[in-house]
Amino acid sequence: MTERHQTPRLRKSLFAKLLAIMLAMATSLLLMVTAFFALVVYPNTLPMNHRVLEEYARVTASTSPNFEAAKALSSRLDVQMRYEGPDGAWATADGLPTVAQVQRGEADSSLGREYDLETASNGGRYLFIWNFGRQMHGVHVKLLWLLLFLMMAVVLTAYSFQKRLLRPVRSLDDGVKRLSAGHLDFVLPVLTHDELGALTDAFNQMVRRVKQMIQARDQLYSTSATNSDHR
């Protein structure tokens, strides 16, 4: 019985409806921002950044860096390098694919890696392995979580202000229940000075008038009864 009574009450609650509206707006905004990043930002920035990285790899390969220079570059940037050519073969990290594997399309790109093959001036081949795609995806995910946190903070803040601003509604609801139960000896506090405050004041005046009318009626009945007894 309790759950049946609570469910319709929640459906009729003004506070619940306003909270549902704010949550729906926050969800819609989050979905729009997510769609904007997924359909506009990410697809457009990734190819452009890939071209920049490709050009950087081409310029770097033209200088024919040795192993020490490649290790220094890897420590500054999130890139790994492999070289295969007349000067031997080396890699800045273990487990990197070979040039032949990349050419055959056998290199793993599931982790957001990007591969660039560039030819050196001595005829060797440099393989650049960038993790930029994974980093960019991580930044977008963090940004979406930040937006979600900010939206929820805005919703909760707005709800707290809304709950405070609509306190007169709860007070009026309590007053109507007390009035319908026949209680007339109460005065609702005027919590605000806006339209709701004016409505509360009007309600208090109505209760006073109803009380005065009932008192006048009782007095009239008492007077009529007294006159009848004298007759």
C-alpha cells in the first residue's frame, strides 16, 4: 500500500518534475557534446594531426638520426623509432614491429598507434610509431567526464536553489491540508517577497476570513438559540 501511494505522489510532485526536466536537459546537452566530439572534432582533427606528424617524421628521417638521437627524441615525444638500413638495425623499444610487417599491414593498430615509414638519405628506412591517437582519445574521454561532472554540479546546485525558492509551495500545501482538516488556528510564514510570498499572505487572509465567518455563524446560532429560549 505504501509504494502504491508514494508512486502517484512522486508523479504529481512539482519538485520531481522539475528535477526530471533538469536531468533530461543535462543528459541532452551531454549527448550533444559527445556527438559533436565524435562526429566533428575527432574525425577532423585526427587526419590533420596525422599529416603534421607525417611531415615531422619526413623531416626527421632526412637528417638520418642515429640510435642516441632517436632515444633522445623518444624521451621528449611519445614516439618510438626503428631503423633498418646500411648502418644496421636498431629500435628504441622492445616489441616494435619490423618495417616488413608494417608494409604488409601486419602491425597492430588496436591501441591507437599510427605508423609512418620514411626513407633516409642513405637508403635506410625509418619507422615512426606514434601514440597520438590514443592520447587524443584519452583527452576527449577526460573532457567528457569533466563536462558530465560540471553538468551534474550545475543540476544539483540549481535543484538546491529551486528547492529553497519553492519552499512556500510546500508551506502552502501543508496549509491546505490543515485547512481541509478543519484547523483554522495557524498562520503560514511568509518566506519570500515574490509572487509566492504574496500568495501565502493571501492564503493567510483567506484563513482569517473563514475563521471570522465561522465565528460569526456560531455567534448568530448562539444568539438565535438564546432568543428561542426566552420565548
